Amino acid sequence: MSAFVRNILLMISLATSFAACDATLAAETEASGCCAAPQDRQFHADTAGGFFSKLFDASDYPARWYCGSWTLETGWLHVISDLAIFGAYFTIPLVLLYFLRQRPDLPFPKIIWLFAAFILACGFGHLVEAGIFWWPIYRFSGVIKAVTAIVSWITVLVLIRMLPDVLNLPSLAILGQQLRIANKRLDSALEAGNIGVWEWDVDSDRFAADERAQQMHGITAADRITTLVSFIDSLHEDDREELRDAICRCLSDITNCSINYRLYDAQGSIRYIQAHGKIVLGENGKPKKLVGVCIDQTELTEYHNEVEKLSLVASGTRHSVVITDQYGAIEWVNNAFIKLTGYTSEEVMGRKPGEFLQGPETNQGTVEIIRKALRADRQVSAELLNYAKDGRPYWIALEIEPVFDDENRLRHYIATQVDITEQVRRTDELIEAMESAETANHAKSQFLANMSHEIRTPLNGIIGFTDLLMYEAYSSPEEKQEFLQTVRSSGLHLLTLINGILDLAKIESGQMSVERSPCSPQEILDEVVSIFRPKVNEKGLKFACRWDSKVPKQVVTNGPQLKQLLLNVVGNAVKFTNEGQVEIVARLRECPVGSQLTIDVIDTGIGIPDDKLDEIFHPFSQADSSVTRRFGGTGLGLAISKNLAEMLGGSIEVKSVEGEGSVFTVIVDAGVMPEEKHPATRLGDETAPCVLKDSNLPNLNGVRILAVDDGDANRRFMSVVLDHAGAEVWTAENGKEAVRFAATQTPEVILLDMQMPVMDGYTAASLIRLQGFEGPIIAVTAHAMQGDREKCLESGCSEYLSKPLGRDELLHTVAFAVHDYRLQLAEQNRNV
């Protein structure tokens, strides 16, 4: 670089000498011949305006051809030489400026610019000198020479000022040697660090990498990796987009970039590369190149991954990890240990875990097993109850592993503790649930046995006395009436059993709803007393009912459910009392909001053992199996009663002494206290038994009825009952026959079974309504669960009857339906 500058300075000196020589020769030529001034000529000065206005005026001077004794050869020699010098002086600056543009890193570029200007000015001077042979513009020639002189001296002054800096520049040889040493040192460092170098030209999209970078990426000449796109496509598919984004950010933000990416080697293994890039800007300030290095981080990454895994296992695991020395003193614990035990690492360092973690319930047998294994330098596993800092017990699955050095000397113990408190709790719950399931299964088996007995008993009465009626030809009318009464009683008893099971199923499935309305508690008690009066009289018991408060006219509750509740409780008292009395005591108690109705049922029966008081309210349970054998029953009554009491906003309680009797207390919400009250009364032995009112059966003369049921016995029963009431009855076996009959005949009422083959009652009711039938359709079904009534009404039925049917219930339902329908028709006719 220094030699180049010295050559430039030498050229500038020579050019200055040439310019001075040219000026001397020109002066000598002009001084000879005809251009010499006469002796008597007077010189005068031009004004600035006059000078520049005549800058290209050639009238004041003769052409050089006519000034002196020029020969043709001499004149053209000057002209051609001046033109050749101009051509050279014009070309040299262009070459210098092109070189400066291609090498913007050259030092002192201003000198080159000044040198180019100086040479160009000299060239224009020679061009003008050649033109003066024909066009004597001496004024313009003087201006060119003045400009040349100014540029020359500026160049001289700049050279003098910059000469110390130029002399301080090292020689090319020294620079070359230093560069070779630096390159060798850099190459050694890159090789030692296994660092590759790459470069990407932004404008041409040319990508190049050195040999180490190519080896690192597995690039060969056959791969034709010459662009950035082809290079990125050779990397791991999951990292390509991230690398593109990083390079785009680097170019847009003019910042360096660092990124990690992966690639597959020839064996198909993943290698991890770290790359760093730096932007090189062009003259326009825009990114020109991206130069960087790449480092193979595969071994380091795999090592870090392994360390991270171990760190996660030791520190981040949710299981407690403890490291002790060979004597059992704690050296390190992880965060899970701190979280589990509540102790900080400072509190446990140097202590043995058993000193502060074990407690009163810790199994010492297990502790001794652990100690024996550790004394023998063996691995040990155990489940142990430990205690946290706050005294909270917790169960752990403990694993202790001894760690030995290369000389097989014990160095550490590593203990992992898995919190299994929840598993132990669930195991205990599972055991308890299994025991409960076994108990429930036993209770259910006992219930099934009881239920079999309870069902077979009324069935025996029904089947046995039916056989007597069919085959005993000599029975008197009184005996036949007694047989029929027994059959009816047995059927009602069987229906009670089925209703109890259905009620419990409704309660447990949440299908039994409570609708509260005003009702008379006195009437409910009267009905209950009336129902059990015959049984009480039969057993010779005293039966009393009294109020301990003023008698409310009405309470707000669900009357039928309250009645069922009392029937169950009072029925139990009557069933388990063989001597003494059964007494019902009722009272109304005002509460801050509303009131409560409390009814005590007191008996002198067999009583209940203390350990069985809770079990009697469980389904299928009685005090013991002997009770079932002696008194019968399904064990559902009190369970249903407890649920009913809770649904009515209250509860049921019991106090009992075995062998002396029991007191069941029923409490229900009675709503807002009514203002009117009756005086207290006492219902005792003097109370007359309740008399059933014998209502007149309705007359169905002329009513046309279609009875539809797939059961022959059911159709026969409905036909006989309705026919005896005066109705005209048709029958059908399925819904399809009912639809066809309703379309061709004119029944007033349709009794429709809902569960039939061919076509069920729901479909038939809908089709019959579509045909225009407007009369009553009464659903007759054995489906008696919650929602069955609503389903029947939605299909087109207007009334609902559940099986088994009673004569009075059937006749009254049909009569009311016909009555309402005829009233509607009459009202419609009046409106018309």
C-alpha cells in the first residue's frame, strides 16, 4: 500500500515538471517571430468584465500559425503532441477514479481525487494550446493555466500535510507478512474451535462456505449449495422457518444475528449447529453481505441435555430426593423435599432424616428393616409414615440406593421419596367401600329373600283362594264372599309392596317432586287412625291421638306425601307392638319464619337396639333377620319415610329402648302459620272408627267406549265393568286396530293401553288426534314413574290411569271425562 502511494506522489511530481516545461516552451515560441511586440506599443489593463466578456474573443491575437516562422512539420508536431497529451491526461483520472471506486478501502482517497483533478486540468491546458494554432483564445488559455496552478498547489499543500501519516504506513511486505501471520493464527483458532466461516452476498444471493463449514454441514460439490435458499433447504425441516425469520430480521434491523439449528448427518443422526452472522453494508448504506461463523454444538448440546435431564430428575421432579453422606447425614435435598416436609434446606443439612421425619405412628418394624439394609450397604424399598414440620402425617414410598466410588467405597446414599398419601387413602376407602359393598350386598340378598317371602305370601292367598272359587262347587255364598275378600286383600297387599319399591326408586333417582299446598293436618291424622283402627282392635291395643298445641285449620305441605309418611311410621309401630298401646301426639311450633309440624308416634313394642338405630333408615334393612322372620316386611318403609321427611323440609328421629318401646318423631315444614285455629282435641279409645263413604257409582248408559289393550284379561275386566254401568263397549288388541276403528266408528271415549305390540298407545293417540277425534282418550298403563303421565298427555291423551285398575276408579274417571267433554260440546253449540 505504501509503495502505491509513493508511486502516485512520483507521478504527481513528474506531471508538475511536464506542466512547467510546457509553459516555458510556449513562452519561447510566442516570444519569437511576428508575435513580438513593437517597441513603441503601450500595454493597458482589462477590466474584469472586459476580460471575461472577451474570454473566447480571438480578434485581439493572431492565430499561432501566423505568429513566428512555423514550418508545417513543427506546427503539426505541437498540435498532435498536445492532443495526445490531452488524451492521456484525460484517461488517467478516469482510471484512477474507477480504481478508487472498486477499492473503497484505500487510504487517503482525497489525494487521488486531487491528483485526478490536477492531471485533468493539465490535459485541458494542452487541448487549448493545440486549438490556439487556429483559434487564439489566449484569455481562456490563461484561465485554464490559473486553475491548473491552483489545483497543483492545493495538491502540494495536502501532500505536505499528509506526508507524516503516509510515512507511518507500513510497507506492503510488512503488511503481507503480518496478514499471513494473522491469517495463520485465525485459521489455527478456527480449526482448534472447529469453527467454520460462511458468507452470503445479498445482491447476487451467492452463498459460500469454507472447508470446515462444508464438512460440518455435510456439504459436497454434488449438493450444489450455492444460494442461501439451497443452504436452508438442507437443514432440519423444523428449523428452516426460524432461520429465514432470523435472517430477515437481521437484514431489516441491520443487526447481528445468532441462531441455533439442526441438520441430519450422513448417518441420519441430528447435529446441532450454532451460527453467528454480521451485516456488511454497501456504499448506499444497505446490507451488502452477511458474513458469519458456525460452530458444531452437538457434543455440548447433548451434554447439556443430559445434565438438564439429571437436573430435572434431581431438582424439578415432584418426588422428594435426598442425598446423604456415608453416615446418613443430609448433604442435599431438592425442592420437592422442601415442599413435602415443610423444612428448609438449611434446617436439615447435616441431620439424619429419621431424626425429624419419623413420628409416633411410624412403623418401627419397617424402620428396623431399613437400618439393617443400610448397614449391609444394600438397596432398600419400603412404605413409611412420616411427619411434616407442621405435624401433618404423610405416607411415602421410599427407595434408598447406596453410591460407591471406583474403588467400591461407599460415598453417598440417594433416597427418593414418592408421596403416596392419596393412594393409601384411596386404598383405605376402597377397602371400606368393599366392606360396605359386601354389607350392602348382604342386605340386598336379605331383602330379596324377604321380598320373595312378602310377594309369595299374598300370591299364595290370591292363587289359593282363586282355585277354591274355581273348583270348590259346594262352597256357600258366605264362604265365596270370604274367599273373594281374601283375594282382594292379598292383591292390595301385593300392590303396597310394589308401590313401596317404586317410591324408593323415585326418591333415589330424584324423580319424586314435592308440590306444597294447604291441607288439613287433622283430616290426615283422622284418615291414618281410621286405616289402622281395625288392626289395632284386632291386636287388642290401645290407640290414641291427641294435640299438644292448638289445632291448625290448615298447614302448607304436601298432604299425600305427609299421609304416606305417617302411614309408614304408624304402620311400623302397630306391626311391632303386640301389647300395650300406640299413641300419636301432634303439635305445631312457631318458627322465626313459618312453622313446623311435629308428630310423635309412641309405641310399647319390641324396641330397637342402640347399635341398630342408624341402620333402620337404610333401604332393605331391619333391626335383625329374626325381626323379618317374625314380623315380615321389606325394610323399605322407614327408608322411604326418612326421604319423604327431608323432602318436606324436615326430618325423622327415633329414640328406643329394646324391649320397652320406641318413639319416632316426624318433623315437617308447615309453612306460614294460619290465623284460624281450632281448640285442642283428644282422639283416644273413645274415638269412633272412620267410616268409608259409599258414593253412588256413575251411570254410563249409552256411552260408546273403545277399550284397547293387548292383554285379554285387562280387556275383559274393562268390558265387564263398563258394560255393567250401561256403556256400549268395543275392544281392540293394539294401536293399529284402534286407529282403524276410530276412523270408521264414533266412540265417545277411548281407553288406550300405552305399551302394545304392532303399534303402541303413544303413536295411536297421535294418529287418532290427527284423524280429528276430539273426545277423551284415557291412557291406561302400568308405567307409573315420574314423567310417564306427562309423556301420555303430550302424545294426545286427556286423562291418565295407572294399573292395576279398580272398578270405582275406572268408572269415576270415565264418567268425569264424558261429563267434561259433553259440557264443552254444549258450550261450543251455544257459542255457534
